Amino acid sequence: MNDTLLHASPVPVRAWAAIFALGISAFSIVTSELAPVGMLSALAKDLHQTESGAGLVVTIYGWVGALTALVAGAMPARIPRKALLVGLMLILAFSCLAATLSHSITLFMIARMVGAIAHGAFWAFIGVVAAQIVPVEKLGVATAIVFSGVSAASVIGVPLSSLLADIAGWRSAFTAISLLSLLTACILFWTLPGLAAPVSVRLTLYYGIFKKPVLLALYAATACIISAHFAAFTYLEPLLIKTQGVPPASISALLLASGLSGLMGNIIAGKLIDRYIKALIITSLILSAVALGALGVGSAAPHSLWLTGMLLAIWGASMAVIFVGLQTWLLRCAGDGAQPASAIYVAIFNAAIGTGALVGGRVIAVTGLQSIALFAAGTMLCSIIIVSMLKKPAH
């Protein structure tokens, strides 16, 4: 099978199987990235760390993924992209398996860093792969299928990982992710056609991006918002248990509710983002700040579990709108520089995940768990200033 045949005839079943395999790959990678959020207390206890110390794993993962995404565009064209994608999934499987065998924070962190390399490279290439598998008129459907794996990871992957960790231990959760990644690598090997290597991004294109003030402002807003979000989200499990009185057995259900609300946020964004992008982002920032502030104000009574769930749902839906809004705004303003602008955006996004986890851990170490939600809420409100100063992009 080759690209010419794929584009000259109706899309074969094997091509759609490859697209779905890429969606499963996205599911595996994002689940692996966010899995520690639902099991941070268990990780900290087993690896003899404080919760803020265990959160450094998320920091290192985000930073390594950011660096990999930024430099992956310069990868030599002689490396076959099919072999590269299959190899990345095998690396992820090995990383998760190595994590299960770790009995110290150092070994666990090294295993996670290996997985972060696969993570960053995957997102650097996945955008152009779908376009090589299906004809242009089917690209929208193919892209939606691939990126549905991201939403599914939040709705299904993270809650299931948390539930499995609660029942059988965190090592079992990472073993399951490793097996899924290995299975996905096999499916990719059998379904992906030969893929031409994309043109490497020249450094001069990156230089042109930094000459556009609107893009710099969007990058700054992204860095602030994502850092604030993950400063609190990384430590969500201990935050809910120790300050909100949530039973550990209910954590996976609350994570599921948050993921489902994120899907609702995606639907809202899809319907309204083209006409009200600036207003939607500002409104979502306000709602996120309110929800986080409410979580940080005081401990909830055990019978108020529904209230905690509602606050998480508001936070999750709002952040989903913000994610879509920021990326859409960036692509509208980037013009012909969309590819390098997106590469920088992915790098900043991942770096902000790591920075947020680091800052959140430091805040917790100094002032306690409850203050982290208030800190994140305050940073969200400050981010509104940056967004409000931006000119609304052309429709």
C-alpha cells in the first residue's frame, strides 16, 4: 500500500484502522502522562517521598516532552516515519514497564523521562501523519478520530488508572498502560502505510514567529494558564482527600466526572469558538478561578461530595474551552508559520505542565495543600489581563 493508492481510491479499511490506531496511541500517551495525578499519594508513599516531591515526576516529564517536541522537527528525513511511530510506542511501553520495576524515585523518574521523549516526538509528528493516510476531504474526520484519544484519556484512561491503582496498586496501572502501548505498536506496524518524512522546520522560521507580538502574548497567556492549572491538578488527589474529605474510593468517580465535563467543554467550544473566542476564554478563566477558589476556601463536609463534583465539572469544562480557544487563536494568527508556531506552542504547553507541578509542589511545601487551589485561582485571574489586551483574531 502506498500514499498514491490511498489518495486515488476510496479510503481502504486498513487506512481507517491506522487512523484508529493513532487515536489509541494518543489515548495511551496521554493516559501515561496524566496517570500519576490519580495515584500521587500511593506513589509518594511507596517511593518514600512527600506528595510535593512525587510531583517532581510530572515536572521532569513535562520539561523533557517540551524539549523533544521543539527539536523533533529537525529529525533527519532518512528516518522512516512509520518505523518512528512504531518505535515511539515501543519506547512508551518500555518506559511504563520500567516504572513498575522502580523502587526509588530516581529510577522511576528516569523511566518517566524515557516516556516523555516518546510523548514529545509523537505530538510533533502526529499532525502530518493523518494527512498522508487519507485524502484531504476525509482529513477532518481522521483528525477528529486521532485527537478523540486525548479526550478519551481524560474521560476513561485517567479514572481507570486511578481505580486500578486503588484496587491492585499503581504498578498494575502502569503495567496495563505498557501492554496497551505494546498492542498499539503492533497495530500500527500492520496498518500504517509507508509514510514520507515531512520537511524539516528551518530555524529561520522560528525566528519569524518571535517577531509577532500577538503570538508572544498568546504564548505568555498559555504559559500562565497551563502552569496555574497543573499547579493544582497535579495534586488533585491529595487535595480532595485531605482538604475536602473525599473518600479515596471516590477519586476515580470524580476524575470521571471531570473528564466528562471536559467533553462537554469541547462541544461548547466547537459550536461557539469561531464567533466568541475571546469572550469564551475570559469567561472560562473566571469560572475556573471561581471553582478553584471554592475548593481552596475551606473543607467540605462529607455529605457535600456532590458540590465537590460540581466544582470539578466547572473547572474541567472551562479548561477544555480554554485549551481549544488558545490553540485556535494561535492558528488564526500564525498564518503561513502555523507549523513552527504550533511546535513552539506544544513545547510551551508541556513546559508549563512541568513548571506548574514544580511551583505547586513548592507552594504546598511552604503553605500547605489547601493554598494551592487559591494560588491557581489567583494566577487564572491574572491571566485574564493578558487575554483581555489581545485583539480578537479575524474570523
